[in-house]
Amino acid sequence: MAVQGKVIITTACTGAIHTPTMSEYLPITPDEIVADAVAAAEAGAAILHLHARDPETGKPDQTPEAFARFLPRIKQATNAAINITTGGSPYMTVEERVRPAATFKPEVASLNMGSINFGLFPLLEKYKDFKFDWERQHLESTRDLVFRNSFANIEYILETCYDNDTRFEFECYDIAHLYNLKHFADRGLVKPPYFVQSVFGILGGIGTHPEDVIHMKRTADRLFGDDYRWSVLGAGSAQFRVAAQAAAMGANIRVGLEDSLWAGKGKLATSSADQVRMARKIVEGLGLELATPDEARQILQLKG
Ligand code: KMH
Ligand code: ZN
């Protein structure tokens, strides 16, 4: 892996995993998403990974219209690079999932590099009463749900975004996903530097043990050499343990309420910016510096 002078913090503001009952701070409405994203950028996030939700129910909403309610406002208020999800939610079709990225042609879009079980049902032990009926169903359904990212699905997203010069945050939930990325690289369908987002701690993907983090990096080093830039995301309570280990190994960091609702044991984060400030402390404590949005654009060769 090429050693980078600066560390890129990505913030993922709302996602499609957590539900309104789990935290009053989870941004749902366009106003809340704008406020969360802008505050995260002001705290030091160079990239904003964005999903949309129905403002009435908090349900993930992957229509371009839903993104149109906040994207221009975020772009106007920050210089951060915009990253639009193509993952959407595991129960959406790939055609639905790609529409916002195809419509808004962002600098970055996520691209999930393989199919996995995506087990959210253990959260039912923690949360009993829900504000909305869909929340229980959303967690329950993951007992028998595959987050489908077949080779054809990945190719479809690549082809749909090809003419837009959008670059990708390659979400790799397991070692096999690095090999899938290598397959697309060998076919010339993706171009270096590859922005590899290693996701640790989803039930169905790789765990959060320090050995898992080391194994992910060693494998990526062997497959991609200097042609990739590494970022990590630890799900839930593993967020900062994974971030600290990987940052010390040269990684970039992703935080935000999409990935974890927490700012310490039993303490809800009040915004994604809270977590950016915590990540910043780790980075600066290691004697490293944060990348500005323009430095991130240079490091990842974004279109700007
Ligand atoms: N929620 C993350 C674990 C996507 O949006 O494409 C993965 C993610 C997927 O962010
Ligand atoms: Zn996402």
C-alpha cells in the first residue's frame, strides 16, 4: 500500500441499517441530513457518504427525488466530496439502488463487492418497542435475506456510472470481496487507485479482531500493491478500535451514524460530527494529519 501523508475521514450520515427508534439523533429528514453532513464536514470529514430516508417514517428511500431534497444544499454548504450509495438497502433491487448515482453523477459512489448475509436480527434482543412497524420487520427479515451483489450486479453498476467519471468506494465485507475487486481490475473494468473500504463487524462478513484487520491489509497489499488506498469502517461498538488499529497501519477512516450510533460505551453520539471529532483525535494523536477535501480528491484522483 502506498504510504499517504494525510488521512481521509469519510462520514456516513444515516445509511439504511439503523432505525428511528434506535437513536433520536439519527438524521431522517432532509433538514437533519443536511445539518449532520455539514457539521461532519466542518469537523474534518473530507467525503460524505449519503443515503436518503422517507421523512415521515424514516424508511430508506432510494428515489432520486429523495436525494434531491438535500444534495444541492450540502454541496452549497461544504467543499466535501459527495459519495452516493449504490448499496441502498439489502432489500432493494440493483436497478433501484443505482438510480441516485446515475442521476447525480457524484465524485464517488459506493460499490459493494460481493453478496453477503447481512444479519441485523440480533438487534431485536436490544430493541423491543419500535416507533414504526417497518422497523421490526426490517430487522426480522434479515434472518433470511442475502444482500445480493452478484458479478452481473456489480458490472451493471459499473456500466451505468461509466460515462460519469464517478469513482468508487469499494465496500469489502470479507476477504473474498478483495478477490472480486481484483477480478474486475484484471478485466480493466475499474481503474486504480482503488479506494478499498474494508467493512468489519457485519454479521455475515469478516469480524473485528485485530488479526482480521491485519489479514485484510495483507491480502489487499498482495493483490493491489501500491494501486489502492485503504479505508476502514468498524460497525457498531468496534468502530474506534478498528479505526485506531488501522490508522496506525496507514488506513483512512470512515465513521458516522450509518455505521455506529455510539460515542462511547452506552453513550449515543449526538451527531456524525461527534464521531469525526473522535476520529480526528486518533489521527492527530498518531502524529498524522487530516486530508482536506481537495487533498482527498488528489489522493483518490476524483474528478472534482
Ligand atoms: N452500511 C455499510 C456497512 C452502501 O451504502 O453501499 C455499507 C454501506 C453500503 O455503506
Ligand atoms: Zn452506505
